[in-house]
Amino acid sequence: MHKNTIDHVVIATDFSDNADRALLYAIELCSRLGANLSLFHVLTFDKLDKGEEAVTVIEDKMERLRKNYLYDNKKVRYRTTYIKIGKNKEEELLSIFKEAPVDLLLMGTSGAGKTARLLGSTASFMLHAAPAPVLLIPPHATFEPIRHITFACDYEQIQTLEELKPLAVFAKLLQADVRILHVHPQPANMPLGTAMKSLAVDSLFEEVEHELDFVRGSNPEAGIKQYLETTPTDCLAIKPRKHERGFWQKLLTQSVSDSLIGFLPIPVYAL
């Protein structure tokens, strides 16, 4: 059963400029969510063996982040630092969810041209495997209050309302409105089951200002992109399928990520 608060946000850092900017974003976000913030870095054996990274070097870099951004910052409550060492970066990233209760994992992304590779590997893996929401922060993003969230929703793949509750909590804490978008070839003639699920989702967001939007089209990517170009949106929310290659995993493959995810200068929140 999902709770009604976001208490612990973890930011994964590789100490790059993009990661530092994502940390600044995380600090502002945590101040509005009332959440504690922790730092997280994965040190893989290959980099350790080649001398590219060492535990003492990583600890020094973490201390720099804490001194520069966290220790004297009254906007955020710094919780702790996690440094994981292992062979597989993705597996070690997932291990954080066993190490501590994590309500939101925040990751900075690479710039245009690298987005496809990123979403095809580490970030894509986390979107589909993480047991808690993941927030991707685009490069050069500075924090802006999240007031309008577009939730690109595939009603047909929703199993239970419980799995959508973190988004409702996220929106409520930020006092954001949610537009629940569904792309369908014939919105007026949706299957009864899909229509019933839309009504159930509508009830889940009853404590949040929201509306149901339907876009006519057979191409979800094109419909979502067109909607975002004409509708003020501070954050795109999606619900990737977990542990299987389905609709949303296809949506986040290399060819599509450049035109949709990479096209967005706003954060992407993945349930």
C-alpha cells in the first residue's frame, strides 16, 4: 500500500556537470516535497581495476558535493551517502531499493545526441526495473515549480490503481494539476473496459485538480508529442511496463527517444 508522503529522495550522481545541475534540481524539489535527500554513486570493478576511479577519490568527490550543496543548505535535509561497488552498474543501481526505503530516484540525463544511448541502457533499464518512481532531469535544466503534469496514460496496461498512486501523491504535494492523456484511434468508441478504467483513474486523482484528455490518433508517439507542443506542461509522467517489452518500452527505444523524450526540455517522471 503506497503512502501519502514522499520522505526519501535519492539522486544518482556521476559527478558530471549535468549531475551537479540535477542535484540542484533535487534540492529545490525536496524542499517542496518535504523529503530527505541522499547521494548515490556506483563504482564498477572495471573502472576500479583501471585506476579510473578509486574509493578514496569517490569519497572525496562526495564530500565536495556535501560541502558545496548540502551541509549548510537550509532548503533540504541531507540524509546520507551511498557508494556501491560491483560488476554491473544496473544491478548496483537497483540495490539502493534494498538498502533503504526510496520514494523517488532522480537521475540527470545526457545531452541531445546521447539521449538515445542513455535511454537504451542505464536509464531505460531503471525506468523498466525500478520498484519506485524515477525522475529524469534533462541537461541544463534549472528548477521551475511543477504546476502542470501531463500523464501519458495507456489505460489498457493498468493493472491496479495502486500502481498509479505515487503520481497522485507527487502532484498533490506539489499542488500541481494533472492532465491524463490517452491516444486512441476512436476516443468516442473505446472498449468498455478501457472506458471503465479511465473512470477509475479519474477517481484516483479526486484530491488533485485534473482532467481527462483524449487525442484521436493511431500513433501514440505523434499524438503525445503534438499534445505537448500545444499544452503547457512542466513534467511528463509515463508508466513503462516492468520487466517486459511492451508498449512503453517500445516507446522508449532509440528511434523514438530522440523525437519524444529527447525533444523535451522538461523532467520525465516514470512510475
